[in-house]
Amino acid sequence: VSLSAKTAKQLGITSEKDFVHMRGRAGLFVNTDVVLDALQKKAFEEAKKRNVKINKRLLRKISEAIASSALRYQLLKISPEKMIVFDMDEAINLRGDTSAYLQYAYTRASAIMKKSKRKTFSYKIQKINEYEKALVRKLIALPAVINAAVNDLRPNYICNYAYELASTFDKFYEFCPVLKAEDIATRN
């Protein structure tokens, strides 16, 4: 794992290069706890901006979860044969291939379910649009992705799938107003 020049600087390591390689023999490494603490601090500040009224204890708990998932996801999403260049600002960004983006998509989906106040859903197949088709196709692919990840020992397959699913859901959410659909069959 290497650090981006910006992240290295934030952690007190100076370098003229675009990234800094961790080298144990040379004594050039950063403890995971230091990285997690720095990520948690960044996440805390970002969450505080977005949730002014939330209490600090809950905010601290949320920011710890964001920091932990950000680090894990950034390490797991890269295929094993590629070098990992870790960037803290990128890791907690709400846009792009990050755990925060995935969590945001999950929160949106959960909100739809909660606001619908329904425990079960029944539906009749009717004409569906391209965004609905894309979402269904992506959901159906999950078992194959899990099998491939297990068989090939590549957790990055699951990370890539999760990002693609979140992106597909984001488009669906934008173009298919579920809770505001005009008729009940479409809503269901």
C-alpha cells in the first residue's frame, strides 16, 4: 500500500513524488490506527457540516463507522495485482467509488422502504422502463458475482459489483419516483 502525496503530507510525511511507498525496512510506514484516527476526524467534520443538530456522541459513532468502512473498502476494491495508492480525501468522498457512496445509496433505498410503510410487496409484471430493467439485471447478477469472487479469491469483484449496483440504483432513483408514482401498481 502506498499513500498519495496529499495523504502522506497530511500524515506528516514529505515527498516530492506522486505517492509514497510504505517500506518497513526503511522505517517508512504509517500505523493503521493513525490513518483511522485521521479518517475519523475528517468524517466527523464532514458529517457535522451535514447534520448540525445531531449530538456529538452519535456523530462520533457514525464517523468511526465511516472511517473504518472507508479504509476497508479502499483496500478491498483494488485487484490484487495492482498497487494501492490510498488517499484519505478520496476515501470519504460521497461521490465515486467509495464506501460512503455505497452507504448513501443504501440509505436512500432504506428510506424508500421505510416511507412506504409496507412490510411486503406484491406486483404484477407490467411494462418497465430502461432504468428498472438495468436495476433488475444488476440485482440478478449478485449470485454469479459472489461465486466468482469466492472461486477466484477476489473480494474486489464484490466491491466493483456494489459500486455498479449503487450507480444503477442512483439512476433508477433519479428517473423512477417510486413513492410518487401515479398508480399503485407502479409504486408496488
